[in-house]
Amino acid sequence: MTLIMWIAIGVVAGCIKRMVFPGRPGGFVPTLVLAVIGALIGGYIATYFTTGDLATLHPAGFGVALLGSILMLLVAAKLRN
């Protein structure tokens, strides 16, 4: 359940990024994939340091998943320029 929520957070962050910056290089699918990867990495890091269990929903995991998603999109944008 937690993994699905992290993926959903990544998809939402990717969609928001494409709405805010529609003309930027890169397509819709690569943006979503990067956002989901960032959310999964952030969620795993938060789970490792807080609860240590993927089966439980933890608010810190959601926050760090969102942060990881945004960070991954920012890094990708900087590398493209």
C-alpha cells in the first residue's frame, strides 16, 4: 500500500511539473518516470530512518517521497540545460 502511495505522489508531482512548465524539453512520460523514481527513493530513505517497515503508512514517508520527487525533477532539469 505504501509503495502505491509513493508512486501516486510521484505521478502527481510529475503532472504538476508538466502543467507549470509545459514547453520544457523532455516528454510527459520521462517526467513521470523521473518523478516516480524520486518518490520511491525518498520514500525508501524515510522508511529506513523512521519506521523501517514498508507495510505501515507513515507521514514522514509521504513528505520525503514528495521531496525526493521534486529533487529528482530539479536535478534532471539542471542536467538538461
